[in-house]
Amino acid sequence: MRMTELNKAENLGNGITASVSGDTLTLTVKLSLPGQPSATGKTMVVASTRGNVVIPGTNGITIGLNAYTKK
């Protein structure tokens, strides 16, 4: 699989950035953001891609990420 290096970190959602170096994807999640209540109200979402997103430069690799705490 051919991957293109990202020259800068790409914003993937609220508090989440991604960078690609060679065949390695590095995700950075900002944990100090105030949480937002989830749709059900059971958790506080700290960071989220808000569904699945394609990682730029990866020929279609897709991720979905949620970082949350229980209320």
C-alpha cells in the first residue's frame, strides 16, 4: 500500500490530529479539552472524529475515534 507523508498534522475532528510518517500513523488527542455531553447524556466526550474519517495520504484508510469519560 502506497502512503504519502503528511507535511503537517491534519485536524480530524474535535481535539484530534493525525500525521503520517512512512507507514506509521500517529494520532494526537488533546485530553485537556472540556468534555461535551454525549447524545445520550451518559458520557462526556473529550475528543471525537464525529464518525468515520479517511486519513489523508493513506489511500482510503478510515478511522473513527471517541475519547470520553463516564459522567
